[in-house]
Amino acid sequence: MKAKVAINGYGTIGKRVADAVSMQDDMEIAGVVKTRPSFEARVALDKGYGLFVPSKENAADFEKQGMEVSGTLDELLGDSDIVVDATPGDVGAEYRKLYEKHGIKAIWQGGEEHEVAGFSFNSEANYDAALGREHARVVSCNTTGLVRVLYALDRQFGVEKARVTVMRRSADPNDIKTGPINAIVPDPISLPSHHGPDVKTVLPGINITTVAVKLSTTLMPLHALNVKLGKDCGAEDVVKTFKSRPRLRLVSGKDRVKSTAEAMELAKDLGRPRGDMWENVIWKDSIAIDDGELYFFQAIHQESDVVPENVDAIRAMLELESDGARSILKTNAALGIKK
Amino acid sequence: MKAKVAINGYGTIGKRVADAVSMQDDMEIAGVVKTRPSFEARVALDKGYGLFVPSKENAADFEKQGMEVSGTLDELLGDSDIVVDATPGDVGAEYRKLYEKHGIKAIWQGGEEHEVAGFSFNSEANYDAALGREHARVVSCNTTGLVRVLYALDRQFGVEKARVTVMRRSADPNDIKTGPINAIVPDPISLPSHHGPDVKTVLPGINITTVAVKLSTTLMPLHALNVKLGKDCGAEDVVKTFKSRPRLRLVSGKDRVKSTAEAMELAKDLGRPRGDMWENVIWKDSIAIDDGELYFFQAIHQESDVVPENVDAIRAMLELESDGARSILKTNAALGIKK
């Protein structure tokens, strides 16, 4: 029997998690919840997902557009083993009471505060701690990207201090309402940014300070990392460590991946659904030790890097697999992530 | 008698230096050199600058467009006290022999190597060393912006280590041929970037590592600085130090300067020629001490921040003023830079 997963919120993250869940052999989609009709709802129906609405009043809008509604969120929760909340940031917290009423396990996204679940998740860093849990929060795209590399470095060399410049995309590619179109926006102006504390919700022992800006780009944020390691090592040792990790992809300028644009083109050429890049994209030729400190660049696909983490979180919380490394490999194999 | 200044290369920097020189009471424009006719050449003539060409063959092109040519570069150099070379990067070095033949003092821009002049200049950091010199190079826009703040911090607190992320504009606003339009480009991919070594051509004692990316923006590059200072101090001490410096402008998000776009709008509202912002724009509310280290954001107007430095370099090399601080104040007053 496959575990039944409800997806509440069928936007950028929700639709991707739904597809990734469908590709696993130990879980399936019980239904997806959407508030308003859209091309995305129509595609969901084409894929065979049951379409649910937050409350009965929303159903008429869908039916007017010729889209069949299977029921309400309430009904869906009653028929599912776990819900992935992918509603807009800060909206998810409002559903907490409803999920509790149904006694259903729930996973929130990084747009919510740590406190909504009391536990923040990353597949490699703390799968064990998620086993059997009622509530978890998968940290945001940038935080997931940072946790993946800092966890790897900390395990291998110890991280004494990480200083990161997070260069954020201003909008997702499908967002036509957001700026800037020709400026750099310190965001937040007051330093440091929240990304450092957010990393600590998963890796409490890491000493990290982050600053962030918002840019005229939609493709991928880029991180410039400076890390003071606990042990002396060379660039090649860091490359080796990154290569050993399941969701880090090394690329190279020599291989003509010279920007976030080419990194996304690579994902498309790999045949990835929606052109998604689930792994951190790390420039191998940027990895350098200078004045005793490690420097490198990585790009993060903000629309998709948390997707495999959501799948692993489901597996841990429902105890479908007790070993984190095995869950990661299983998720990766189902999605087609190859080293 | 005013000192006679030749401008070789009348593009982004050359035209601005010409105007800034014209605004001083101790120097004047002997002529400007342009290779091809353009609206900029026409405006130069309207301003009363003598228009010169690299060689006689270029003159016909101008005359065909109805623009009067006053002579050749050779003739201009024979009639000037100093030449500011603002030709495209790496082209300036080719003119070195010609300048030497004429025995004329020469100033190059940051697009050339340090070696072209053997001396790299910043008004605040090393005016004294430029007094009477034959050759100098005014460091690039980003390097000038870094030198201004690092010199100030080093004098006041000592700089033990500076780590900087330089977020570069991909093109100037008048450039229609350059990308990217929607991507982040690690540039260079191999770390660290050249900006650190370039800072050391002016401030050899500063321990600095820089990384750089190129962005979809034309307005201003932004620097995220992390500085380990030699003395403990608070954010307010840093604010005080920056306020005491002649070419640092503090802005604030609370005052609705929230991005490089608003910083440039401020320059326009101040009535600056071409909307230029000659000073570093530093976000006062970004200045923070975290984990014992200083963090802040600054934006640099790449088209204009080196302009007052060129004026001071002229004054030092021709010994029109022996005191650097006085030259800076004189230049600032003539341009209208107020604290």
C-alpha cells in the first residue's frame, strides 16, 4: 500500500512536489488543493490528480471553467496520511489548526517560520530526527542550498566560520509583477540577513553570517561563499568532498557553464521535468583556498531544490524508510538524479 | 595661467573628466581627441572644446558630418601640459611611447595595468606620492570605491582582513551590445578576482580577498563588504569615520534609498551633470558589527566616481597644489560635492 500524500497549494513548489511524489514507488498523490482555476489546475487534472478546493464556495469557479472538483481540503485531509503545505509564505501557519484537528502529519515550506513545525528539515543533515515526527518544515531554497554544502564541509573539515553573500532572484520566471528590472536591491538593508539564522535551524552549531541582495534575474540565485575550515586542506580535497555528496553537482567554466543561464540550459538538456535542477550547481573551477580560507560559487534552482527534500521528509515522517542515505538514493533514483 | 589638459579618448570617462576639468579654476581643456564622429563629438564642439583626431585620416569623417577638427593628437600633445588617457582598456598602453616622445605627463585609467604608469593613484590614499610625477594610473571604478572605504577604515581602526563580494554591472547604460539580460555570471569563475590585487596597487598593506559576479544591471555595481578591524568598535564609530571623509555619501533605507536605482535618482535630483554620483553611496543602516566583524553595502557609480580623482591627479602631477586634502576640497567645491 502506498502512502497517501495531500498537497495543499499547487503553485511553484506544490506542483513539483506532486510530480516527484508520483514518481516514487512507496507514495502517491491523494489529491491537490487549489483555490482558483488556472492552466496549472487543468494540467493537474490531465495528470490524473484529484483536484480539491479549500472550501465548497471555490468549487463553482472551477466547474464554470469545466474542471471537475473532487472535494474539499477537509475531505482530502480525512483521506490522506500526510499533507505537504505549499501554500504561500505565512499562509501555511494558518492551516496548522486544521491539520491538528485531522491528526494528520504536516510538512511546511521555508516561507513559514521554524516555530510552525518546531523542527526544520534537510535530508542529509537530520533525516533521523524526522523519523515518525508529526510536523516538519523543509527550509527554503537558499537555506537548503547552504545547508547541503556547509553540512558536507563541517563533517569533513569542521566549519569555523562561514560568510556568505546571497544574490537572490527577484522573482520566479512565471512572475510578471515583480521588479527590479535594472537595479541591485540590498535586501535586507540591515545586516546580517535571515539566511544565517535559518541555516542554524538545521545546523545549530554552524557559525555563519549572511548578507543578501535582490537582483534583476529570475533563473537562479547565486551564493558567494567564504568558509574558514577547521582543518587545512586543498581545493582538491573540497572537490572530493562535494563529489561524494548526493545532491551537489559540479560544473565547470571550461565545460561552457559560465552563468546561471547555462546551468539552467544544462537541466533542460538533461531532460529534467520543467527544466528543474534539483542539485546545488557548484563551479568546480571557483573552488579556491585563499589566505587560508575556502571560496566558491554555487547556484541554486529556487523552484526545485527543495523538492527531493520534501519527498525524503514524507518518507521519514511516515517511517517508510528508516535510513536517510537510503531514502536520498531512492528519491534520487526515482527522479533520475545521477552522479 | 591655467594648466592645459588634453583628453585622449572622449567616451564615458573622457567626456566627464573634460567637464570636471572645465569647472576648475586652475586648469582648462586644451582639446579632446575622438576617433569617429558621434553625437558626443558634436556636444564637445558645442561646449567649446577643440576637437582633435588620432591621425589626419580621421579628419575627413568628421568634416563630412559638418564637424570642425582642430588638429591631430600629435599637435594637441605639443600644446598641452598633461594628457588624460581615457581610451578603451588596454589601448592606452599603446600610446605610452607617443606621450614619452612629447615628454608630456600622462594619466591612465583603471582599464590599464598598474605597470603602464608604475604608480596607481587615489586622492585620499597617496596624493603626496603623485606630486610632480610623470605617469600615474587612476584605479578603476570598483577599486576606487574600495580604496576610499578601506583607507578610511585602516587609518581609524586598522584593517586586518577585508572580504568583498563585488556585484558588477554588466554594461554602462549607453551600451546596447552587452549581456546578460537574465542571469548571474561569476566573473571571473576562478577565485579570487583581480579587484583585491588592484586595491593593493594603492594600499599595499591591506589584506583583501575579492570575488566578483556580473549582473543584469547597468546603473551601479554594489559591494558587500566584510572587514575584520584591528580595534573593537561599534557601528556608530564606523558611521562617524565615514562621515568625516570627503567622498563617502551615507544614505538610508528609511530615507527611501532602497536600491541602486534610487541612489541614481538622488544624483539626478541633486542636479548633478549627467546624473552622476561621484561619491561612494554607503547604506548607513547596513553598517553592522556581527560576530566581531564589520559588514556594510556600498554602491559605486562606475561612470563617474573616478572623475574627481582624475582632477586631483592632474593637480598633484603638475604641482598646482601640494596638499592632497586641499586639492580634494577644491575639486569637490568646484563640482558641487557637499557633505
